[in-house]
Amino acid sequence: MKGEEAVRRLLAGEPDALDGVSAAYTPLLNYVIFAILEDKQEREECLADVLHQVWQAREQFDPEKGSFTTWLTILARNAALNRRRAQRRREAGRAEWDEKLPHPGDGPEEQVLKAEEREQLQQAIRKLSHQEQVLFYRKYYYLQSTRQMAAELGTSQRAVEGKLYRLRKKLQKALGGEYHG
């Protein structure tokens, strides 16, 4: 109840409500962030960034699109992935790009094809059982390690790997073996 009250107050714009949201949801945010970032300082900074973003973007939350918890986990996941990408770029020494060359991003055709592939994948995922969906999202969306998943599910890593293998084959069959995402 404390979390729900904090969310209500946050959405009403009460400045001290962020402390309540932080107290109620930090364990969840850490759970998402820790699976993606290895460095302790990066994790702490990411958590602070996410909480700041929650305050700044609170008006963008739409309860008709999903729960507050889902919105939070998406913010945390995206922030952690962005930090990990930035960290890898720094570690790689930041390859220098010639300012005169066009950006090597996807063109309009590639963007349309990727959007169609994403929609096909989402439809295939919706047809999976709840347990299969949870496994899929934990591994490929929240980027949890097989070891972490096995420990939390009370099973062996090999059992989780087997389930993931069968899940990938099931999705591949549902997608006609054409998905390359």
C-alpha cells in the first residue's frame, strides 16, 4: 500500500513523493539494473538517473498502457542498457568517425523491415504460455544470466538452458525460421 500511495502522490506532483517511490521500488530497480551493469558505481549512478527520470517524466506515465511497475522497469532497463553501451564505447576507445561521412544507420527500408520483424516477434511471444513469456523476457529483455535465472527458479542452469533452447526453436518455427533479430 505504501508504494501505491507514493505513486499516487508522485503523479499528483508532490515533491517528497519521490522518496516514497524510491523506498518502495528501489529493490525492483536494482534487480533490473544489476542484471545489466557490472560496475557498482555505474549501478548507483544509473539508479539515481532512473529516479530523476521518474520525476521528470511522471506526466508521461499512462496507466492505460501498463502498470507503474512495468513503466519503471522499462525506464530502468533502457537507462542501464544506455549506460552499458556508453561504457563499452569508452572502453573501446571511441572509434573516430569522419564528420563528412553519412551516418551508417538504417535507411527507411531497413527500418520498415525491422519494425515488421519486431511486430511478428511480439505476436509470436503473445502466443507463448505465461511461463515461456517470463523466461523470454528475463533472458532477452532484462538480460538476466542463466545462472541468476536458475538460482531464482530453483533449478539447474542446464535445465534453464534447455528451456531457452526449446523456446527459441518454438519461436523460430512460429516465425517461419525467418526472424533474424
